[in-house]
Amino acid sequence: MNLKAAMLLFPLLTALTAVAAPGPVSQLERVPLFGNEYVRLDDWARANNFQVQWVTPKQELKLTRAGTTLEFTADSRKMSLNGVNVWLAAPIAVRNGSAHVAPVDLTTAIHPVLFPSKNAPGRAIKTICLDAGHGGKDPGNREGKNYEKKYTLLLAKEVGAQLTKAGFKVCLTRQSDNFVDLPLRPAIARERGADLFLSLHYNSADGPGAASVQGVETYCLTPARTSSTNARGEGAETGAYPGNRLDAKNALLAYQMQKSLVRTLALVDRGVRRARFAVLRTADMPAVMIEAGFMTHPGEAKKIHDTAHRGQMARAIVNGVLAYQRLVEQ
């Protein structure tokens, strides 16, 4: 390349680099609201080359950049990132005509998806640990004669077969209807040298209207000192756990998994969510929990029992793994 061509190309490369790299959250002005720190979404948008549009004044906000759309709603923890629902740690706050977002949500929910960090050179995704929820004396959800533990194991075996065909090594935390303590499940993944941990479950709802609740949701570990989307069964402790060292990778894996499930199977998108579930707290590899449908919803229950649908669900999970792999491997 001659000097003139290089000089013409340099501004283009600089512009592309500016788009690809995130603007540092630490340099944004902090605004105290509700006893917590926020930053203005306008400031973050400018730092990252987004256009800002109020769809509904002081209520619905859209940020756009080539190929990327973020949608926020005032006083809501749920946002849309390229059409996939993502739950935040704190609601969007609108004050003096400006929308504000918690810095922790930028660094642990939004940046990991928009600006994925690469694994260390040579660190490939080779081994996947599949955790079939419940088992043995712990049946999980029950609808009639159908137990969650049966269908999570069937799904884990189908996902494992498809991952093996795709070239991955696979280990399961249980191979049959036996009980495995929750803390042992990520420990098994660690012992087997797993690069990813996927815990598979089916959901249920109760109370009035329970039969109408449907959809898929994917959980990653709640960042330290923030509020979970679902605090069921996690206790009152909100400090840091070993799994929080991987908050960014957890969020990216959860997003890619949720996107694949929703778009492949046309399921209701209940979003990427946060919880301090026992199987996520001590995982020292990127880890998610997938709630693959509601056993209490008649239509979804029929799909959960169906072999063909199970194969399609497994394919969507494998595609989520592959999408994550493409983003993080060098």
C-alpha cells in the first residue's frame, strides 16, 4: 500500500475503531437519584455514536446506530436490545426531560452484548456442561403425572447429542433420575474442565391466570449489590459470589441464548433475567439457567412433551452456544 492510500484509509479505520469500542462509563457524569447513582442516557449515547429519539415524550426512548437499536421505557427495568428483552438492575429514570440509566446496567447488561470481550488467545470453547434441573427426590414442577425432572433430562440428552455432532465435548451433571445437590453441579462442571455451564429447567406459574403465562427466559447471575429480577430461593445475601467475576461473559451468553430461543422457536420473550440461583453463584465458567417453557400453560406443556419440539429446542440452544463462541474466540 502506498503512502497516499494509507493516508486515505487511516480516517476510515479510526472511525470504525471508534464505533467498535465502548465509550468509558467511568467518565460519564454521575447523577444522584433515589439514593443511587445514574448517568444520562444522552451522554452515553453521544459517547457511543447513537442517535436519540423520544418515541413518546418522557416515556419511550429509542437509541439507534447502524444495525443496533436500544429501546427504553421510563420507570421500567425492561429494555429491548435489538428486539430481545433484557431486564435491568434498576429502572430507567426520567428527570428534567432526560432519561437516566444505572452505570451497573451499562457495564453488566448492555456493554457485554454491544462490545463483547474476547477470550484469551488460544482459549477455545470446547467442553459444555449440561445440568438437567432437579432429579431423584427433587421432582421439580409437577403437572398431573408429568414431572419437570423427566423433561429436563430428556432435553439435556438431546442438547448433548447435538452439541457432540457440532464438535463439542459434553458432560452432564446427571445421567439418570438421581438427586444431585445444587452446589455439586457447578463443581462437576469445574472438575470436567467445562468452558460453559447450561442449567436446563421448565417453568410454572400459580394463582389467577396461571394457565395463560407462557414464554422462555434465560438467567445469568445477578451482579453484586444489585437487585435480582427473580429472587426466588436465593436468600437475602446480595454480595459478590465467585461467578460475578464473569458478569460480562454471563450476560453475553444469556443474551445469545435468549435471542436464539425466541427467534428460532417464536416463543414469547420473557427476557434475559438476573438471579442468584445456587447453580450460578459458584460457577467459574460462563453460566446460565434456561427456563424453556411453562408446564402450566396447556400449549407449551404439549410442546414440552413432544419429541420433535424438544429437538428444535435443543437446536436453538446449540445455535446460542455457537453464536457466543463466534463472538468470544479469537
